[in-house]
Amino acid sequence: MYKLIRPLLFGISKDPETVHNLALSFLRLGGVFPIPSAIKFFTKVDDEILKQKVFGLEFKNPVGLAAGFEKDGKGLPGLEALGFGFVELGGYTKLPQPGNPRQRIFRLAKDFGLINRMGFPNFGADEAAKNLSKVKNLSMPLGINLAKSKITPNEHAVEDYLYSFSKLYDYADYFVINVSSPNTPGLRKLQSKEFLTGIISAVVGYRDRQTVKKPILIKTVIDFSFAEVDELLGVCENYNIAGIVCTNTSTSREGLKTQINEMGGLSGMPVKQKATELIRYIHKANPKLVIIGLGGIFTVEDAYEKIKAGASLVQIFTGFIYEGPFVVKKINQGLARLLKRDGFKNISEAVGKE
Ligand SMILES: Cc1cc2nc3c(=O)[nH]c(=O)nc-3n(C[C@H](O)[C@H](O)[C@H](O)COP(=O)(O)O)c2cc1C
């Protein structure tokens, strides 16, 4: 059905952000009683085999919405009604910023990919805290993704992340330190051991002084050598980091069918294989580290592949844009079927079992 209307939707504007904003307006209707119940009637997948406890939180199913889609929290009831098991909000920065000038998202239809150079448009941590304090009655875990403000030099990144982390601490169940977006100049340098250690020790120190200790994860660059991944894993071990969100978008343009010369991060089908390889590597190197696996998930087979490579949870972004709102239900239903077919009693048993 969505495949029939997709050309119409994509035809509304050449700028995918216009369609994205329209979709968000519809999702916000999900906050208006009784619409969520009506949507759930079509989307609900309630299967014990999909339920698991990960880094201390209960997940009804493993399919989450990746960071970058929802920022002000108003779309959350609609997203939950679509069947997402969790949502990662943000990325937020300490300071409000407009992001890069539009057009800043490009469709690569032949490749089932996107290039984006959003540059974290957001109202800043103070405003985000105000908006998120109004979010109520959700029964799924929420993550918050934090990045550095564009105008803050890397030398002051620690204070920048710490400010947002402490402002938003009450409003999420887990936090993701994003040092992997290619769209803020110099941000990816923060993933080097020297910078990352400073940021992580500051946020972990803050967290450890709170009554409720919330899990902290790091979102990784995809264009990494295994030696660089090893360095990242060292920091995770030293600071008892709960997990890795694997991965962010890529600056590579290798193997694309689409002729395109736009700066930004590539996502979707073209990054699928590389992201899975990285998940596999991280899981083998440290099976205790929880992995949220993403990058090019469109179908149940894509999601299952990431789980078997070592991801406990998965997220989608580009696949959600191309496959439409019912993809969440399809993946969850399909996962329950595949897990039963392969003799697993619970999804957690399948993690890393290639
Ligand atoms: C338009 C757009 C905006 C994004 N914004 C963020 C962001 O704010 N923070 C972040 O960590 N990742 C962001 N991402 C990256 C996604 O969360 C995800 O890591 C990446 O797209 C790979 O997953 P996919 O292939 O399912 O899209 C963004 C991606 C897109 C396409």
C-alpha cells in the first residue's frame, strides 16, 4: 500500500525535509485521543519472544526509531502507536542552532539511500528540557542523543556535552553521546581517545552522583578502521559504558548507482553491510557491550542479520522513510516468526548467534 503512495509522497517536494515535516505533523495527531488506540489496532505486535531487558530497561520489542527524526517529543505517542519499541530523541546540543541551510537532505532513490547534512538543527538543551517535561504516559524507553554545539570549539566540548546531559538527565531512560556525525566540522575528531575520555569521564561522573543511574552509550563513526574501533572499545571498558550505537552515517560514496555530488552523511542500503561488519567486530571483541544496531535496515531479514551479528536492539531511519509507517509492524512480526523457526525461546538468545 505504502509503495503505491510513496511516489506521490516523494513527489510532493524534491526536498525530503518537506515530506518529513508533513509526516511529523501527522504523527503529532497520534497525541490526540482516541487516535493512538485506532492506529494500534492496525500496528500492534505483542509477542513474549520479542520482550527483553537490556541495560536494565524493559523493551516490548527491539525495533527503535533512530536519532534525528523526532526532537520536540510531540510525535512520541504517534510513534509508539506505530509499534516502535523505543525512540531515540535528538540530537540535541547545548546551544540553539539552525543547522545547515536547506536543501540538506537528498534522496538516492536508485540506491535506497539518503544523504543528509542537517547539522543538528534544534532549539538547544534548555528548550528541549521544557518540551520533554511535557511528555507523559509512554510505555516505551526513551533515549536522548547528544552532540556538540557547532560554535563550541572541540577544546570546550566537555562542558558543552555535560551541560546538555545534566539539563536533560531527567527526561530519558538512556543517553547516547554522539561523536560521529559528519555534519558538524571537527565533531568526529571527538571520537579520538583523548577527547572522548574527557567527555565520557565527565558525563559518567555526573551520572554516578545521581540517585537513578542511567545507561550511557556512544554512537560510533562507520568509516573506522578496526584499530580505531579498538581504541573506542578501550574507553568503553575503562568507563563501564553500557553500549554502542552502531552506526552513524558515512562519508564514503563507494558503489553508489546515483550520480550525486552533495556533502553529508550517507545512510540506508549502501551502508548496510559495513554497519553489520562493525557490529560483528564489536560483539566479538566485547560480548558484554550492548549494541544498538542500525544502518540500512529495511526488512525483517536486515534486522535479523544485525541481531545475529551481535545487536540486542535495532533502529531504523532511512528504511522508515522508504518503507513507510507499517514497516515497524512487519519487522516485529517477521522477527517473532524467524526466532520461532530457528528454535529460540527469546530474542536475547539470538544475539550474536550467526
Ligand atoms: C535526516 C537525518 C538526520 C539525522 N540526524 C541524526 C542526529 O541528529 N543524531 C544522530 O546520532 N544520528 C542522526 N542521523 C543518523 C541516523 O540516526 C542513523 O544513524 C543513520 O541514518 C543510519 O541508519 P539508517 O540507514 O537506518 O538511516 C540522521 C540521519 C538522517 C538521514
